[in-house]
Amino acid sequence: MIRKDSAEDASELVWFKSSYSDTSNPSDCVEVANAPSTIHVRDSKHTVGPRLQLSLGAWADFVTYASKG
């Protein structure tokens, strides 16, 4: 398997936590990074672990669904 780095290489991403994160336990959170054509999601407790890479449309659908609470 050959891996090619792209402009959206995970090492270049700037990760942030949601302002809705539970501040009583700051390590229990999902982190998100924006890239030009994708949204990346990872577990803040395991930053080198698996990550999701979502299209902008899939992320928008998820945020709409999640905000209906």
C-alpha cells in the first residue's frame, strides 16, 4: 500500500473542541478539524487513533440531526 500525503494530511490539521464540551472533564471530547473539502473528527483522549473524514454535506447533515436534541 502506498500512502500519498495531500493538502489535507492529518499532520497539517488544526484541531479544536466544541464550545458545548463538558468543562468538568475536558479530556472527554470529540475534536474537529476543518479542511477545504472535508471535516475530520477524532477522540480527544486518543488523538493518534482512528479518525473520521466526512464530506462537507455529510457533516452538515450530522450537525442538523444532532442539533434537534
